[in-house]
Amino acid sequence: MNPSSPTTSAFPAVAAHGRVTFLGAGPGDPGLLTLRAVEALAAADVLIAEPEVLEVVRTHARANVDTPQLTIADEVSAAAGVPVIRDAANLVMEAARSGRRVVRAVTGDPGLDGNAAEEMLVCATAGIPF
């Protein structure tokens, strides 16, 4: 195999996986998203967003994008008025392993978000490009 050949991949196991884009939704104004963010949202098969930014980023996503919910209600949290956050890393990995393009939107900057950094590490460990 020639490493410079366009059909040769340095990461052959990655070809079967999708791709994850970690997107910072900033302060919640859709007009402040970057052009790259808008492009990623328009191409996404799956949009996994924190509840605070879901509607902001959904405005730029395709109408038929899959949006699994991160918040679920259980009896304890509902009684306390606190939403429970589902494990976003598992949602991201499940979608990416099925070959889908995933956008994971977080409030603010994903590089500064501890949960997003953990999700990036999970992707890197699994060989899924992000």
C-alpha cells in the first residue's frame, strides 16, 4: 500500500464510523454561530444538544434531523424540579458508530466544557473522528 495513495487510510477502522462535531452554541443567539457551525448543523444526521441551546441550533438543522433528548424526567428529579441529564457520551457514540454525522452542541465553548472534553476523549479512544 502506498501511503500517499488517496484510497489508503491511516485509520482504516474509522471508515465504518460516522463523525462527531462538537459545537459551541455560545450565549444562545443563533446569529452568532459561525459559518462552520451552520454548515455542520445543515449536514447533521443527529443533533445532540443541551436543553439550553437546543432551539438555537435547531434553527439551522435539517427538518428531519434526529434529536434524541438529553433531559428525562424521573420521579425524584421531577419532584425537585431538577432535570436529569442522560449520558450524552453514550448517545454520541451510539449515533457515530452507526455511521451517522453527529453534532454535539453545548452551551459556550466545547473546549472549556468538562463534559464535552470527556466526550471527546471517549470518541478518541473509540477511534471516531471529531
